Amino acid sequence: MPSLVIAYPVIDPVAFEIGPIAVRWYGLAYMAGLLLGWLYIRSMLKNRSLWPGKPPLEPHMTDDLLLWTTLGVVIGGRLGNVLLYDPGYYLANPLEIFAIWKGGMAFHGGLLGVILAVYLFSRAKGVRMFTVADLCCAAAPIGIFFGRLANFINQEVVGRVTDVSWAMVFPAVDSLPRHPSQLYEAALEGVLVFIFCRWVTHRAKLLDRPGIATGVFFVGYGISRIIAENFRTFDPTHALAGSFFTPSMVYSVPMILVGAYVIRRAYREPVVTA
């Protein structure tokens, strides 16, 4: 047993209530991530020093982009969780598919939803898809950070039992000390990947090579998620044929490979000057 267990700061999943309407931290976290990401993209478009010529989008066009990506995150994330992680449960309880306020959003499903949204938005606006993808990927870690904090508040996707001194007991789960894996993921997938993408966009100023920021995000997230999976609760019903590897590890490998390919492709393409 650990020599010290950090007390879990029990937080009511309901932030506040207005009459019969309960506003949950989970929803507020997603809203904060999307809105702050939107503001971050607008700030990049307004920063002329990041672009070799005219920015590819007018800032007001990001209003439509916010709508498209929000639909991609919510619909893709929910369907990903239903189809990739627990199809049997949702088949038996179909109405639970719509209960997104209870949690249950799969990142890889949300990613596919956003990829589709970015593709359709780019086609509709006549803008390079990888340019839009770079903007979205640079901002995505903000939303991921808040999403993981929401997981922490909901006491979901908890860590494995451990004897480390910073272990936490999640009372909604059991009385065993566990890794606060949601916080690990907030730091890795949120903060660290944001720093990498920020370096690409603001320090190296590689937005003139569409795809670099996208590739860095894919590789950074994929590696971070594989690391984090070693600390999350291992569910043998979700393991692949009883192996050590979890579905999220397997889903992250193509992300890393695609990200590396996109970076290589971006460096082989001519620099975008306008």
C-alpha cells in the first residue's frame, strides 16, 4: 500500500442548476475547449507574422469552422465510443447512446468526425485541407486538456491500482488507491502536445508547409496516448485476444504512422507563399 494517498477532491458533476436544467462540468469542459480553441485559431489567423502571405481564412470564417468541428467532435466522439468500445451495452440500451452528459466520448471517433468536418469545410470554402487541419490540430490539445479534466471530475477512465505516493482513491469507483491517469493524460495529450504544436506554428513558423502541425499532433498524441494507456484501468473485455495491448494503443499506432507520413509529405511539397 502507498505511504500516502492524496484525497480525491470530490466535485459534484453538476456545476449548477437552473430550474429543472442541470448544467454539468462535463458539458462545460467541452464548451470551454471548443470556444478557447476557436479563439486560438482566430488569434493565429490575425497574427500576420505566422503567414508568408495573406492568411488562408478570414477570422469570421472560423465561426462556421467552429460549428462544423463541434458536430464532428460530438457525433464522432459518441459514435466512436458506441461502436469501438462498448457496442454490446449500447445495443442492449439504445437510448443510452444519446445520454452524452454521462460521459463516454471516444477520442479516436471524435478525430474521425473532425477529419470529415475539416474535409467538408475545406471543400465548401475552397481552402487547402491541410491548412485548415493545421489550425485545428494546433488548437485541439486545448479541448483535450479540458476533456480529461472532465473525466477526472466524473471519476471515469480511472487509473490502475498502484502504490505510488500520489495515488488517489476515487470513491465512486472503489476504495483502492489508483493512478490519477486522467491528470496524466491532461498533461501529456493536452499540455505537452500543445507545446509541440505551438513550437511548430509560432517558433519554427512552419504554417507555410501545410501538414506539419497536423503530423506533429498525430504523432504526439499517438505516443502520449500509448504511454497513458499503461496507467489506465485495464479492461480485459476490451483487450485484443487477451494481449497486453488495449484498443486505444492499437488505434493510436495508425495515428503515429499517418502523422509521420503527413510530415514527410509536407516537407516534399513546395512552400506555400500565399
